[in-house]
Amino acid sequence: MADNAGDGMEGTDVLYIWKIPIDRAYVKSLVGVLKIVVAIISLIAFICCASGRSIHCDHAYSSTYNFFEFVSISCFLTIVALWFFFVLTADKRVFFKVVPWRLVELIYLAVYALFYLIGFIVIAAQACGKDSNKAAAAFGFFALAGICAHGYFTFKEWREGRTQAATTTTNTSAPQYDPERNMDTY
């Protein structure tokens, strides 16, 4: 069941269930837990905003509610999809190894941080006296804080990976020129 011979993932904490690899180390990692926390908070923010809709407020503020609902549910879906992507070790497969996944994560986290910043400020300003919209704004702020924390730790991982790659390439020096050796090869 937990046999990972020959798949290029030796030394990692990978469990196989029905021949599907599950990376237990990522599930337990800080970044993996932050992804789940932000996804849950985003779903709660979406539910709060969607439950606060009414005919009176929809006429004046429907674009505000629609934007916040879009941000919260798209953030939820993106984070859950990427969480499963990393848990199922798809980033370690041959086809996906060429993509700098930490950089991709940093980009989408920056986009969602900006969207949540705009969304929670606007929905807090145009709550229309509804407590559910105020709660949606609060959960939007909590999601923004979680995204910023997730971005910070992802940036640290990305930077450590870049410095490790730089040290491995700088330690390898070019072979010394030896005219006698070169003449022997020709």
C-alpha cells in the first residue's frame, strides 16, 4: 500500500491508496494547512454574502455583492484545486516539473490578496445594514490575512529554493584547461 518504488519520490512521505499517491508531508505542512484554512474562510465569506441578499439592497449594491461572491468562491475553488494538486503530487510529475509552482502560487496569492482587499472594503462600506454582509466583510478580512500569511511562507520556500539552486550551481567549477589533455583527445 505504501510502496513508492520507482516513481521518483523516494524519501518523501507518500502514501498510496488505490495506486493514488497522497503526500502526507504536504497535508501536515504549514502551507498545506493555511490553504485549507483560507479555503474554509472563503467559503464562509461566500455563504455570508449570499445569504444577505435582499430585493431592497440588491437594486443598489448588486455589483458589490456579485464581486465579493466572485472573489470568495473563485478563491475557494482555486485553493482547493491547488491543494489537491499538491497533495496528489502532480507537481512532481514529469509534465509539471518545468512549471515554477511556488512562483505561480505567489502570483495567484497576490491577485487574490488585491481582490479581497477591494472586496472586503467595498462590502463593509455598502453592507446595507445587514449583519450577514458585515460578517462577510469580516471573513473577507480574515481570508486576506490568511492569504498574506500563506504568501509570506510560500515566498520563504521559493526564496530558499532559489538560494539552494544558486549554491549548487556556483559550487561546480569549470574544468581546468590542460593543453596536454586536450592534445590527447585529438
